Amino acid sequence: MKKIYALAILATASLALTAQAETKTGTLDIGDFEGCTTYIYGQNIERAPFNFYFTNSGTQLIYTAEEIAPLVEAGAKITSLTFRFGDPEAMSYYDLSYNLHAYMQLIDADRFTLVEGKTNWFTPGGDSAIGEGTFTFDMIMDMASEDIPATVTFATPFEIPKTATGKSLLITSWATLDTGDSEGGQCIYPYAENNAARTYRMACFASDTKDNFIEQVNTGALIDLVTTGTDVYNTDIPVLRISYTYEDTADGIECISTPEEDAPAQYFNLQGQRIYYPEPGQLVIKRQGSQAVKTIIR
């Protein structure tokens, strides 16, 4: 009987450890997405990731490994990107709409390079599908608006593997005028976070007559700086909200073997989001080495 009893316990433990993963949703804000009041002013070319003052525009943005670390830890599958725009001068007297597109990939670089007053594009690659969205500005509805979201949704989510530590996220985005007059978008600016390191993390293209942004990117061509200085390429970075799904297996585990003593402990809330400073009495998931367990911070 003792041998049968032991086998029963082992079978129960195995079931607990192999509990089915539950798909959950999460968001990652880069910059103060909700509270930011700073816009990207200056040259028209600086507006990213979409420029609503031109018929055609395109941008490549780099979000660093440090900024996307929570996505790597969660093994996230990105489903949408949302940027915030505003009309700070309330002077857009036209209705207009744009078609939006975006492409994502992981890269090793954390900035663009400059060569004799020009900057490089990164050639799109990898497995990312193209995301799509629309941006509509209604003069009557939005004249007093301080927050006009621009969302691009991916029918096929972009997967970020947990092995992608140290990689940066490159977002290639472009917009084409659908209806209205691009002159009406002259005062629609993106909200931005401070690019404190002042590194070259954005490259832009905009034109009323050319629709060759993707062609330039795909050929890896250099693009001329269109301002008298190079500030446009070390300007502030648009705030961004990334929506994603992830597989959570921790909820199905009530008790696991003792954590590995030598591994550093990491803490997460029940939604799988990293907690850097857990507080006493807080229910968390503690991960140490290859082991994870629910616990209350003492």
C-alpha cells in the first residue's frame, strides 16, 4: 500500500506541474502614456511614427532592450501598438483620415548610424506580419481634444521569445492620406518621452509627391537629413502602449519544489507583470532559477 500511495502522490504532483497554460492579456507603456503632456515640436519631419502633415510619411523607431525587457520576460505576443497624438494649437480646420501600417522586428542595434549627414534604414525582416489601422480627425469632434489615439492592430501577433534578451524592438511605420487635405494635419503632434541619452533612435521620411518610403527601406538606402542640424535624429521618442498576450502557467501551481538557492529571485503579480519592489503582505509569484511559487511577501 505504501508503494501505491507514493505513486499516487507523484501523479498528483505531476498534474500540478503540468497544468495547462492560461492565455492572458497585458499592456506595456513606454514613457508616461497616460500623463505625458509633451509634444514633438520643431521640424515637420520629426513627427513620428506618423506624420499627418504630408500625403505620405514613414518612420523607423528603435525601442531599446531595457524598455522592452518586460515583453521578453513574459514571452509576449504583441497584438497592437497605440500612439497618442494631440492638437495643441487647436488650428486644424479640416476633416482628414489616413491609412496606417506598421512592421516589427528585433534587432541588435540600439541606434541608427550617421554617414556624412545621412542615416541608414534597417531592412525589414523576420516573421512579423504587417499591422494596419486608421486615423480619423474630425474637426467638429476633435477640436478641443488633447488625446487622439492612433492604433495599429496585428492580425498575426508578433512573438517576442524569452531568449531575446538584449534585443531592441524596431518599428517601421508608414501612413498614406485616404481622405481630406494633409494641410489639415499641420498641428497634430505626437506625445513624446524624453530621449535622455540623446541617441539616434528615429529616422523619418515625408513627402506630398513621393510614395517611395518602403522602397527606400527595402533597398537599405541612406536618407538625407532634411534639417540644418541633426537634432531631428536624436529627438524625443513617441510614447507607446503595447498590447500583448502571454501564457501564464503559475496560476495552476500551488506548490513546487524548493527554489534554487543560488539563483536571484524575481517577483511578478498574478497578471505576469514584473514587480521590482514588492511590498509586505503582497501576493506575488516568486521565480527563482527554474522554479516558481505563489507567496506572500513578509
